[in-house]
Amino acid sequence: MLTPERHRKIIERLGEKQVVTIQELVEATSSSESTIRRDLSQLQKEKKLKRVHGGASLLHQKSEELSIVEKSARNSLEKERIANFAAMIVNDGDCIYIDAGTTTHLMIPHLKDKAVTVVTNGISHLEALTEHQITTYLVGGLVKPKTKALVGSGALNSLSSYRFDKCFLGINGIHLEAGFTTPDPEEASVKRMALSLSQEAFILADHSKFNEASFSKVADLHEAVILTNEMDEDAAYDFEDKTEIRVVTP
Amino acid sequence: MLTPERHRKIIERLGEKQVVTIQELVEATSSSESTIRRDLSQLQKEKKLKRVHGGASLLHQKSEELSIVEKSARNSLEKERIANFAAMIVNDGDCIYIDAGTTTHLMIPHLKDKAVTVVTNGISHLEALTEHQITTYLVGGLVKPKTKALVGSGALNSLSSYRFDKCFLGINGIHLEAGFTTPDPEEASVKRMALSLSQEAFILADHSKFNEASFSKVADLHEAVILTNEMDEDAAYDFEDKTEIRVVTP
DNA sequence: TTGAATTTGAATGTTTTTGATTGAAAAATG
DNA sequence: CATTTTTCAATCAAAAACATTCAAATTCAA
């Protein structure tokens, strides 16, 4: 019996019974104890199982992983407030663009009862959007595996055939000289395009984003309205005549 | 026995059994051990299988956990066979289109070790694709909540900027006069467009699809190759000169 | 038909896998 | 706690599978 076939049988048995003895496997595969031992060692190295005295057992069942959305939103009531605030700006019948990202994701449940049409480049938003029966268009493009965002020329192309009443963008840095910035140039292009297609543009940003700048510029400060939830006096004064800032009132 | 015929037999056996021994193949093809070894080496280079000591195994040994989608289609071993067969047609470096749908979804794990670029309109495919580190482009368009497929003019537009070596489509009906048909006109348009952008087009269809017709025509029979796993004599005869049919198991 | 190119199968020596054996380590038993 | 039994890792020789080479057979093109 060939090695992969034995390995497959071992894993299979484990799947059914949670634990197997070496003796059992010796019979099932009609090979020697030594061979089975070697198999188990190898499979253990591949993280397919755990060896135990006399046999092998399943690895500790994978702990249910929270979605990125739930994870990051959990410790940030702040973001939830901003998202809710942003959703209130949306009118019945609006066609809006929602950027990929965690903060913008939180807007979705609040759009429930508005007859909006949403365009997005965030794949992670889809489940929530369809669940709330929101008419959704996805832009095309290259899938960025890490952030599940759509980027690249395909996305820009796709976007160019839409026009928005409003767009809602996440951002990494808001800086007096640098403007709105984000680390990935590909994502920046998409944001920039969405912004240029919108009548009104909104940036969702918690206080940590102010006076920060990262690699790629999305737009100048005056091109979008900032939605935030906290703002110290001095900072507000600096930004005052450069851009419009709307602060969530608690 | 000619080389391509041997190769076909080897792939075929693998599709059935996950793993084959060299001895087995020597008998089945009545050629020498050396020849079979050479065949296996070549097929391995083409990423059609993996050599193991004593024989060969499928690239994707399915000891790993099945996703929900894969699970739900599991009772249909038939579909799995067809999907595996389809995946073997894909060469290293190909740019392919994978249609939304459950049968086509099952192809994904088998593409694991080929350097393919995938374009798809199936949102449900994304997780599996990114998990297997496959470069993926999503077409844009309206999200069909039920099937999680992307359709509409956005999808057609998006698609039009790509060209494919091969495309793999699911279908609802294969009929002598009606050709390839599917219930939703929107999805039919997308399939048609993908087909027209491909050098070669493949339809994945189990036997239940033959001699059925539904509402929207995708293409004429001669425009694509049918991959199926079962074919009764009479039916095969009818279709013979209208289209090419490749059957998984004889 | 001839000659070159390819494919094939046998022969070679090498590498990998295998199962038995060993004494050490770990569990089970009294 | 000591003893017995089981399981373990390490070692080794035999067997199986391997890559490589080469000559014969086949295919292809001129």
C-alpha cells in the first residue's frame, strides 16, 4: 500500500473516531508497526494529527475564529459610533459607495431600512449587505487576499461606469499637508476614483488617524468631509479652514 | 499503446482511486515499468499529478477538511469526478475563467499547485481560491443574493477586458436543438461572454443535464467541449457529430 | 527507402522504504 | 513501590522502487 494511501486512511479514521490505535492501523493497512509509527511521526510533523501513546488523535479542534470585522469592532465602540453617524447621512434612494474596511462595514446594519443601492470593493461586506436585502454591486478586479478588497485596473474600470450620491471611505492618515493617505497605492487609486465619482465624499476616521500620514495620497483635505467622534480643540482649529469635520455628538 | 492514450488512462485511474501503483499501470497499459515512470515524471511536470514512491497520487489529496460548499456537493461524487477531470485539463500558467456554481467550485482544490490565474463571477469561490493562494480576479457587477453570482452589464463590461486560455462553465440543459441553456438570462449572458473570450470552452455537466432545455441559451453545442462522467450509448450517438464530449470514466 | 529523431524496454548501480530486532521509556498492574 | 506489560525510538539488513544509461525498436521526414 502506497504512502499517501496509508496517510489518507489514517486521517480518514481519525476523522470518524477522533482517535486511533497503532494496532488498528496496522490491520487496516496491512503494514508493519514500524511503518505506521513512521507515518504518524510524519503526519504529526505536518500538523495533521497528534501522536499519543499507542496511537494518534485529532488536533485540538480549531477554535472558532471571529471574523476580522467582529474582532476589530469589538474593542472599538468608537468606530461603531462613527459608522452609525455616517449611515444617518444616507438618504432613502441614495446610490452610495462603501469602501472596503472595518469601519465602513459597521455602517451596513444601519442602512437596513433605506432603499439604497450600494457599490463596494469590499468582499467582506457582501454577506452583511445581502443579508439586509440591500441591492449591491461589486466592483471587479484583483482580489487582495489579506484584506479581501478589490483593487487594480479592473476595479478602476468597473467603478468608472457608476456615479454616486455619496461615498464613504476609510483612511489611514489625515494630515494638513499630505491630505488623506493610505498605505497601499492600489487601494488609494480605488478610493480616489470612488471619490471623484461622488457628489459628496465622506471619510470615516477615529481620532487616531489625525496628523498621521502614510504612503499613498488619496485626496486633498478639502475634497471630502471627515466624520469623526472626538476632536480636541487645538487640532480642530488647525483643520478648520482646510476641510469640513463633522463630529458625532454623543 | 500511444503516449497520449497512456496518459489519459493514468489520469483516469487517478480520478477514480486517488492513487495508483506503477505495477497497476504496467498491467493496465501493458508497457514497461520504465515507460510508466517516464509518463509519471512528465505528468508531474505538467502538474497533473504527484509522484509518490511506488506510484502517483492526485495533487490534492483530500484529507483536508471540506468547506461547506464542498460538503453540500459531497453526496454527488459524480460532480467531484467531473471537477477533478476538468482541473487536469488546466495547464501550469493558464489563465482560466471559472463560472459560479457548485460543480465548478469543486475544481478549485485541484488547482492548488498549478500556477494559474483565475477569473470568476462566483463570490463563493473566493474563499477557496485565496486559501489555496491562487491569483484571483473577480468580475464586477450586480450581486445575485441567492446564488452569490455576479451578473449584469457590470459583469459583462468587467469580463470584456480579459482573455482566457480556457473557461469552465456549469449549465442546466444540454439539448440537440436548444444547445446549452440555463434558467437566468442574466447568467446566460455572462456565460456567453466568458465563452467568447476563451480559446477553449468546457461545460461541466453530469448526466442529468442531457436532453434538457431551459429558458436562456448560452451557446450552440459545437461551441464548447462537454465534460461528463456518464453517457449512455444512444445519447452519445445523437450528440456525436454535434459536439465533443469527454467522459471521465469509460 | 534511407537516415535522423524519438520512444521503448532491459540492465545497471543507487536510493528509499520497509519490517524485524533491540534496549530504553512509559503505562499498567499488583 | 517494584514488577510486568506495552509502547517507543533507533538501528540494520532485505526488499522495493528509483534514476540513469544504452541499445533495439519504432516513428517521422525527406
